[in-house]
Amino acid sequence: MAADLLDRSALTLRDDVAVGRVSAVEVCQACLARAQAANVALNGFNLIAAERALARAEQIDRQRAAGEPLGPLAGVPIALKDNLSVRGMRTTASSRILEGYVPPYDATVVRRLEDAGAVILGKTNCDEFAMGSSNENSAFGPVRNPWALDRTPGGSSGGSAAAVAARCVPIALGSDTGGSVRQPGAFCGVVGLKPTYGRVSRYGLLAFASSLDQIGPLTRTAADAALVLSVIAGADPADATTSREPVPDFGAALTGEVTGLRIGVPRAFVGADPPSGAGAVTTGLDEGVRRAFEQALGDLERAGASVVEIALPHAQYAIPVYYLVATAEASSNLARYDGVKYGYRSTGTKDQNLQTMYSRTRDEGFGAEVKRRIMLGTYVLSAGYYDAFYLKAQQVRTLLRRDYDRAFEHVDVVAMPTSPTPAFRLGEKTDDPLQMYLADVFTVSAPLAGLPAISVPCGFSDGLPVGLQLTGRLFDESTLLRTADAYERLTNWHTQAPPLPPH
Ligand code: GLN
């Protein structure tokens, strides 16, 4: 019973709770037990808020008993990446510098989820301030991939992806700046959606790179991603970067139809080995990933879609552009952690003055990768280098966006593998930041262009999950979700579960 409960989608669970087939408390208890058991091996949670979750679940059951209307996520457990603020719940961004920080307010997404009846189970481990591709840059230690414990779950939303894959929760939220929802989704065999820039409020998200950050769901089905997006999307007076674009019923878009859908594949970029221009990067595409990707395109073609070749001539520069823009913005955003207003403060020594307090706090509070990015970002923004690096990166960013504009004149979605390789080994890239950055080669261009993108499980390479990434037009998450859902109806990759701890 409990094991079967844990396999159910959020849609099924909320229907089951609504008709009384199962109580919200039973669902919550099953998820808590699984989360606690799985956490020993996976380290996916920074915090499991059992008491709070059970109290919320009891409240949902009381509402149902009283015949009160229930929200679209009533009784559905959810895990939140630990860079999302929940009032009264420790929030760390997996950084020592936020030690002891308890937010006095809720992120807008948290408010909307709880208003919809979702039950927050806890906070998930991630790379410190969402900077990383392997979840190894965490003050709480790495997360392990449920498919292979010696592998990374991806990053930076590694804990959220691992928790959904290991059936601790049906749904989780992550944040995606350069791939942090989609790449861990691919590595753990779950769906990850990065909405259009401006689609979802970032109020209460601990900022990394503000022109790129978006919050998105990790789920086991495209239908659940549609459900979560419908709840969290929409304008928010507390976040001026949110769009007034109407929010469609994303669930209603899931027709199962892909007939006539035009899928663009940037073949020269996906297979680029060796790189084609000065400053270009090699994608290092794994053979098993390539095979799964081609097979997925074939499946969609047989279902009535057409696959056409497109060019994204500037995509080969997306990695350098991303790591200039993101570090510049990070260096500015992270200036606020000075030991005065939040979290950790160095206790210092007798000679401590304000300046040494700042620098000791930041030296002791930030991890190595965050420091590297603050230094890189400060450098690229400094007088004399701004034009050569930051400004140039912004210009190439515009060119990349135009590549997509041009492509979308002919196609409805752009397909690429989510990551050039399946999950790599823990420790494999930690000594070589450049290799780590290159793992993001296929994910960074969508956020640079502001576009929505989804990763959906599309097979395995050497027993490890592979993700198919689809990028869409601005605010056209519906087409991405429809395509991903239709693909799930053609295949059963999304139903595969990793070996699970006994329950
Ligand atoms: N891996 C990328 C980075 O390290 C993306 C991170 C993210 O999307 N938050 O910056």
C-alpha cells in the first residue's frame, strides 16, 4: 500500500485525497518515512519538517471532512530547494554563511503552493547558492544519485531531483539559472521544467544571477509539471520582473497530439566535436546519450512530428557567455552577505574591526566555488575589463537570442540532449572547474535567451538515465508540456524507478 502510494503522481494523489480514497496524513506519513529512510544513503534533504508537514496534512483532512473546497494540490507532499524562503523554516542555500538564518516571510511560490493545499515536506540539498552542476558544492555534503550511489545527481537542484526519483515526494521545486532543474532532472530520470523568464515570481528565492534565475518543478510526469506550473505561475506585485502574460491552463494543453509539430535539431552544435569556431567549446557527446536522443526523435516522428535541421550559430559561445554574465550578477547579489544582516558572522579576534569582520565572515562563510565566482564576477565588471568581457558577453547573448528567434520562424520546439553525458562520478570533475562548466553546454542557452525548456526522461546510457531537452518560444510552456506528455504516452522511460531502499 505505502509503496504503491509513493509511486502515484501528484494528480492521482490529489484526486485520491479529494474523494477520500486515502487521507492526506497517510500520504504524508508514507513520504516522510521514505524521505527519512532514503536520506541516509542519498543526503537529499537539508531539513525534513515532519511535524509541520503532518500538521498541514491534518488540516487538509479536516477541510475535506468539513466539506470545504480543496485546492488543486490538496494533500500533495512537496520538497523545496533550500534556496526558497519559508517563514519560520531554516533556509541555508547550502551555505555556511546563512547559518542560523530563518526567513521572516514566505516566497511567493511557497504561498501559492500552500494556498493550493500542498504539504511542504522539507528543504532539499543543493549546490551552495545554486552554483554548480553536481551538488558537490554544498556545506551539507554531496547528494548521491539514486540510480548509482557513486554518481552525482546533477546540480544545482540535486536534492530535489533525487527526492522525486527516489519516491520521497511526487513533486519538488528547484531553481534553474543555467540548467539546475533540467540537468539534475536528466541525471535522476525525472522531468524538469524551466519556465520562461518572468513566468514565475522569484520573490523569496535567494538570488544567484537575476537576469537568468527561474523557479521550476521537478516531477515524474509532464502532467504533474503542468499542474505545479499552473499553481506557481503568474504576475506578482512583489517581483517586478514577473510578466502579465496570461497563464493558460497548462493541464488542458496535454492533448497527446504531436501531429504537425516541427522539431528543430541544431545538428552542427549537438555533434560539435571538435569545436567549430574560435572560443568555441566541444560538447563531448556520449554515445549512449546520442543513441537515446536519436531514438526519441524517431519516436516523435513516428507519432506525426517532423524533425528538421536548424542552425544556432552562437550556441557554441553560450558557455563563456553564461559564465561571464552569471558570475558578474552573482558577485553583485552576494555582496549582501556581510555578517551584519543575515546568518553567520565571524567571531574574530581582538584586532577585529568592521573591514576584517566583513572579510573574515565571507572567507569563513562561503565555499570555494562561490568565492571563485565572486572573484571572476568582480573581475569581469571591473573598469578596463567591463567592455572586453561583460559587455561583449551581453552582445553575444543578444546574438544567441536572435538565433532562436530565427529558428522559431520554422520550428515549434528545439530539441537537444539535456546533458552531453549521463551522471558522472562524484569527485570526477571537482578538481577541474572548466570541465564542470562544460557539462552545462546544452542547458545554458535557454536561460540566456529567456526561453522555457523542459527535460524529459528518454532512455538510459550504461544503466544511467538520459534526458531529452525541448526548448520553446517565449511563454509557450504549453507546447513543451504537450510534447513531453505525448512522448511519455509513447514510451515508458518516465515510469522507471531506481532501486529503492526498503520501506
Ligand atoms: N551549473 C550551472 C552553474 O553552475 C547552472 C546552475 C544553476 O542553474 N543554478 O552555474
